Amino acid sequence: MPEQYLTTEQVATWLQIAPKTVWNRRSPGLGPPALKTYGHVRYARANVEARIASTAEVA
């Protein structure tokens, strides 16, 4: 099955944060790794899930 890629807006909606927050965290490497193809930034769903798992805290 091909890997699914998400836009910045889709990641923001999924995480319930602003797209600007996704962008700001990507720039210094605090967010999931991103790919830039044909001028568009995309995030592999697996990378987003891994980042969530690695930064999750018990509330």
C-alpha cells in the first residue's frame, strides 16, 4: 500500500492546532519531518503518528 501524505492543513486539523503552529514546529525540527515536492510541503502519515507517540505525555 502506498504511503499516505498529508498537507500542513490536514496535519493541523488532525492535531487540532493552527497550520502556522505546524509550520513553526517544522522549521526548527520540532515537528514531524516534511517533504517538499513540486513546491508543496507534505508529511508522511507514519511520521506524524511516530512524532505523536514520541512526544505524548500522560495527562
